[in-house]
Amino acid sequence: MNKHVVEQTVIFFSVSKWLLLSSAVGIMIGGLISVFLNILSTAEQTRSLLPFPFYFTLPFALMLTTWIVRTFDQNATGHGTEKVIEAVHKRDGYINAKVIPVKLVATVLTIFSGGSVGKEGPGAQIGAGAASFVATLLKFSKSDRRKLVICGISAGFASVFGTPIAGAIFGIEVLIIGAIMYDVLLPSFISGFAAFITAQVLGIKYHYYDINFYRSFNLDFSLILHVVLAGVFFGLIADLFITTVNKIEEYIKAVPYNRYLKAFVAGLVMALVSYFFSESYLGLGLATIKDALSPNPMISDNVHWYDAVFKTFFTAITLGSGGSGGIITPLFYVGATSGAAFGDLIGGNHVALFAALGFVSVLAGATNSPIASIIMAVELFGVHMANYAALSVVIAFLITGHRSVFQSQKLALRKADNITIGKGNDLEDTSISIDMRDIDKVKRLRNRLRYKRLRWQVKNAKDDFK
């Protein structure tokens, strides 16, 4: 038989197989995510029934989630996506199905009480856990299991994000820095679309933004320059977020006290800060994100430069003290609020534009997912955002360096020619070395800047003396 005919026949059956499998898994995960989102929404609505501020339950909720996770499944700890990436790389995608109810309950408790976490990570873990269960049930090979679990990740992200293309791409881009697994591209798209449509059919509503507003910006040189500067700024914000979350988690773990006592104290600190200062750093923070992205300056003025700082600390404390939930929604919050602050700083009518750029650029920098972030900008804010988003996102992605909120990501890309990395290793285990000549250049530049600053101070002192 003709070799070409055989090849096309094999490909046809493979495509058909994965069309069916990914569709079925996507529909199932769309249903599960709908249940999760509805339970979460109901829990948030019941806060008003409490005779006291809901966040006073936070110390007890963190103690309870710590106990639930330690007792039933420790893979449900933290922000979910990290455990899923680890399972794909180290266990061929095997995830115990009991993580689904444990993660759901722990996340709902954390967010209900005001813990600063997101819902995307749990969505990915629920989707991946369901896909792994199906693979075990059907006795799939290791490679097919891994492929199906990646479909589950994409379906989980797509149905929680409300952006089927970006969600599907994010599910495969987040696994390896600098590489996309093209063999999983089609089933990931199919499962993402199936999950998204299923969630919509089951009544899940997604929020999209005023895309007509972004059409009003003309692409001129001044705006391009500001977008470039914004990309650098967002890369630094992403780097600062990663550092803060990691350091605070390490510090909390190092404190020599009972973990339940640490959870209680952490919750109490956040509750007191919220009581005396502001509640806007608790929970998902979607209202603040919406304000930052509003084209109405009367609304966006409610956002302050320090909102991103407080949200970063609240997220780090919540995750470090036993809270369970995602880290992507806090990244959206930090990105949108820091973007609004940047837009306000440079002046003009660009606050909402830079808030939108921050929304996707900080995500790209902190998770190493530039392609998904650019597509998300288009899906959420319209095609007219593509030019600005592409520039800001890629710069932020590079500026953040070889770092991530997901330490289990594999590294397949060096972000500068003069940096040597260990390709193929986990990010947390990768050795990164820099040419000594480049280190010397940085030192000389730093010394030169110090010298210029000293001269400027001396000149000012002389002027004051006169």
C-alpha cells in the first residue's frame, strides 16, 4: 500500500480519536467547573448573612483548610497549578482523583473567608484530576494519560478564564518555558472550547470589558514609548511579586510554631488590617480589577498605587499560612492596579489602557506565558489591543528573567544571549550562570551612576551654601 495513504489514514484515526476524547473530557470538566464556580458564588453571597464582617472567619478558615489538606490530600495545598505541572513532568500526569473534592472545599473555604487567592489554579487542578481519573479508568498508556491530563488543564483554565483560546494555549504553554507542545495543541483547543461552551450552557456568566474604548487610541510614537516603558515596569512588578510570595512563604515555614497557630495568627493579621484599613485586598478582588479597567476616570480613581503592594502581601500570607486557591487572579489584580498607577503617573487618558496591559503583562512575566497572555488581551479587550499587548507582554516576559510563580516549569529558553542555563531542568533546580565580562559591565555602570549621583549631591550642596 502507498506509504502516503497509510500515513494519512493513521493521522486521520489519531485526530478522530483525540477529537472524541478531548470533547468528552472538555464537556465533563465544563460541568465540574460550573459546579465549582456556582458553589463559590453561593458561598460569597452568603457572607452577607453573617452578623459580623465575614473576614473575621479568616483565622479559623485557614486553620480548617490546613487540617483538611493535611488530612485528606496534601496535593491540594497552595495554588494548584504548581502541583499539576509537577504531575505532568514527574508522574506522567497521574493525579489522585480525591484531590478534586479536597481542592474544591479548601478553595471555597479560603475565598469565602477572604483569603487572597484565585479560582484558576483550582480549576486547572480539578480539570487535570478529572482527566487523570478518566485515563486510569480507560487504562491509557503513560503518553496518552499525559496528553489527556494536559487537555484537562486547558479545559479547566478555559472554563474559568472565560477565554477558550487563551485558556487552551495557557494550559500547554505554562508547562515548559520557551516551548509549546504542538502534539497536544488540537485536543487542548477542543477540550477548552467544549468546557467553555458547557459552562456557558450551564449558566456560567463571564465578564468582558469595554472593547470599544480601546479603539480610541491611535498608535503614535509617544504611546509606543510609554508601552515599552510599561513592559519594563510590569516585568519588574512580576519579579517583585514572585520574590515577595516566595520569601514570605519561606519565612512563615521557618517560624518555629505549630502550623495551626501560624494559620490563625496570619488570618488574624489580615482580618485586622482589613477592619482598620480596607477590605479590597480580600478574596478574589474582582471589583477592584473592574474599577482599574474602567474607562470612566471617576471609577478608576478609586484604585491606588499601594493596592498592588497590599494584595501581594495578602496573597503571600494566605498561601504561606495554609490557604488553598489559585495565584492567577491575584496576578490580574496586581497587574491591573499597578497598570492603573502607571497610567496615572504618565498622565493623559491612558489609565484604563495601561491597566489592561498590566492585567496581561504581569501574568506573562510571572508565569512565562506570553502567547496566551497576548491572546487573552484580544479575547478580553478586543483585537485593537493586540499591538499594545504584544509589545508590553513580551518585554515583561523577558524582564522577569528565568523566574516564575511555578517552580516546576521546565526551562527550554534562555532570555539573553550571554546567560547560560541548564535546559530541560525544573526551574527550581536550574543553574544559571552569567559571563564575568557582563558582571563587570554592570558593576562599572553601577559605580558610574553612584559617581554621577555624588557629583549631583555636591553641586546641590554648593548651590545651597551660596
